[in-house]
Amino acid sequence: PLFQVMLALNNIDPGFAGESIPVPGLTVTPQSVGSEVSKFDLLLGLSNATGPNGSPMLRGVLEFSVDLFDRVTAEELVARFLRVLETVVADPEIRVDRVPVLDPAETRDLVQGRGVGRTVPESSWPELFQAQVDRSPDAVAVECEGTVWTYAELNARANQVARYVLGLGVCPGEVVGVMLPRSPVWVAAVLGVVKAGAAYCPIDAGLPVGRIEFMMADAGVSVVLDDPDLFDVVAGLPDENLDVSVPLPALAYVIYTSGSTGVPKGVGVTHAGLAGVFAEHIERFGAGPADRLLQV
């Protein structure tokens, strides 16, 4: 189809609305003309009509492509649309984000993942990383263009970055911008930020200045790590683990959408969310120490 979804409102003169159309010398009643072929994926047609007590009403018909939808799904779409209409009529002042689209059962299924349960580690990112350091300190953690770091080496460098970030006055819960090229330094920088109890916001230095300024202001970024020679800056700082407690609900990082459909939106990911992804990857993909995952 030329487009997928169409909403048609036939709001004709109220004098001609209803079950009959006054034409001198004739009795005229509207008849629906069905179509065996849907012109669009979905077509919702609404027209003025008169209710049993003479009050104005809207009559609607949903036409759907059977290649894409079955009747049950189409009826669910209608039920959701009616739920929205009934809610806003009952409370015209309600905020749009408070209008229920799904019924309680659908909402419950969505929140609970349709009954799929799994054990999620109750550990923050630094704690999960430290557990891996303890298990295999000499295993390769980072490899890039001839640079190879073990988990112990990465941990030590991240600890130095964390102390440097705290020394800049960054408090736990704040957002730190990381504007570094993809490199081992980038990995240590983001890990160091979260070890300090802060959250990081990745920033591409190639973006337009206005876009970068917007992201920094929107995320509340006050400190940016952008020196590729960061390790020269943090050299000499202690590399032992820090005594910083990171709560699970705390932000781990903030990342922005492309903004191709409007203003870029920042998405905040918590340590609890990362722990869930961690568990999901292990369960769904059987991921282990010998695997490499392509992240696009």
C-alpha cells in the first residue's frame, strides 16, 4: 500500500447524520458496502451517527489485512482504542502518559515478560567485573591493535581512572562524559567512571557541536574525559580497588538516540538492568569465557 494505516473521519453535516437521510419523496437509509480486499494494512473508518436516545455518536469499522492480522488481534486493537476514548471522555484533564492503552492483564504480561523468570545477579557492574577479576586475573580482558590487557591489568587502570574522576569532584550518581576513540583507554575510562559510582555518557567527538552541547546539558554532564593520553594523566595514582558502594538502582550509563525523528532522547540504564542483560546473554546464548559477541 501507499501507506500502512489510515484513519478516516466522516463528520458530515449533523443534519444528515443518522440512520436515514431526508430526501423529498424518498426514504433513504445508508447501507454499508463491504470490500473483499483491504486497501491498507489497517483502515479505521468513523462516521457520525445517532444513538438510540437520539444523542450523537460515532460509528466505526476497522478493516484489516488478513496477511498481517487475524480477527482476534484486530478486535484487541479496537478494544484498546475504545479504552483510550472512554478514559479521556471520563477525565478530559488526564495526562496523555497516564492514559491506559493495555488492559491490566496485558500490562502484567508485559512487565513480567509473559511469565519468563530468571535469576538476576543482585550485583552492580563493578561487582560483577570484580568477580571475573577474582576468577581469572590473568585471562585476556582487552585486545586491540597489539595491546593486550589481562583482567588484573584492566582493573588496575580502571581503579586509577576512578580515583582521578573522584579527584575532579565528581560525586556518585553524577554523569561523566566519555569522548574518546574506541580503544583500550575507552574501556578503562568507562569502567573507571562506574567504579567511582558515577554514570558515563558516550559522546562521539565527530558529532556537530550543537548536538554535543545538547547531550551534555540534557544529561547534566559537568566533566568530560577526552584525553587519549588519559593514562599519562592518571599515572602515579593508586591502582587498588576503591571502597565505593554502587546501588543497583543507580545509573550505569546514559546513551542517546539518533534523533532522526526529533530531539535526541537520553536512555538511562541502571546497574540492575545490566545485571539482567548479563543473565539473559548467558541463558539465551550460552555465552561463556571463550565466546566473542559482535555488538552492532
